[in-house]
Amino acid sequence: TESELIGIDEVMPQVLWTNYFLHEQGVSVKNTLMYQDNKSTILLAENGKASSSKRTKHINVRYFFITDRIRTKEISVQYCSTDDMVADYYTKPLHGAKFLKFRRMIMNE
């Protein structure tokens, strides 16, 4: 859960920069959707420290920047099962059917 929350925090500057850039080009982006396959991370992202438990109390407040962006409706986080998480193609060693499925999706085959 902690590493997933840190991952969201690491990507936030790029997401926000892209949204601001598109806005300056005249393209309106109302809400950016981020997919997450960890339900605990989604709860922490949406509720911040309010949904912390004994196991997550140590997580630094810095990683709850996304909570403010969710409240302002700039970003939303939606659950995506691990079987459908295309990002795994880039971050994990995949074999067999899962590798072929994601490769087809990425290559538009």
C-alpha cells in the first residue's frame, strides 16, 4: 500500500504539468482518471490520514498531496483489477497469455 501511494505521489507532478499544458493550449481536461489495483491505496488517497490504520500511521503526510487534488476534482482514482492493469506490462515480468494480451492492447492489434 505504501509503495503504491508513493508511486502516485511520484507521478503527480507529470500529470498536473500535462493538465496545465493542455489547458494553456485550449484543451479542457475536467478530471484525470488514475487507475489503481490496490483498494487500500485508493482509500488512503481519497481520505488521507483519516483512513490510516496501525499499519499505515507511519506514512508521511507528503504522500497525501493527491487527497487535495481528489477533493478539488482535478484527479480521481478508480479501481482496476490486476488482470487488467496494462501498466504491469512495463513494470513486471509477464509470461504467456497475460504478456500477449497486454502487447495486443498496447500495439492496437
